[in-house]
Amino acid sequence: MAMRLKMNGFTLLMDDFGSGYSSLNVLLEKLILEHTVSMSQELGLGLLAEGAETKEQVALLDQIGCDHVQGYYFAKPMPQDEFFELLKKDRGI
């Protein structure tokens, strides 16, 4: 759609760089994440993203190819015994 508009003489610009999900900071953070993931893959390194708190963050990290993600989205910090019980439950043991 964007290409058709451009071919018909329209100029497309992104507005409102100072607010919400269209802010330049958010776009730059996504770009930095994408390049970090790409670089780790090119170097043959694994990558663990820490601090994922929302479904959207996890989806973005998955979309850009991040190997592993951890954070409050999955579980809050817990004692070792609780972790192993959660792990057993998750694996159906």
C-alpha cells in the first residue's frame, strides 16, 4: 500500500516522534535490539534478553530472533524449591 501511494506521487512521513510507540526513542531501541541480535547470531553467540515484562516485549524479541528471554512476564524471582516445582509442572513431571 505504501509503495502504491509513493508511486502515485504521495510523500510518506512519520509524525509524532515525541509520544507513545511512535517515539524516536522506541524506534531506536528496536533498531538497537535488532542489530544486537543479528550481531550475536553472526558471531555464533547465544543471547539472553532479561527484563521482559509484557507479552508485546516477548513477541518483539521472538520476532527479531532472540534465543532466550527471561523476566517477570514468565515468573517473578522465587526460591530454588519453588522454581524446581514450577519447572516440573511445566514439563509435566
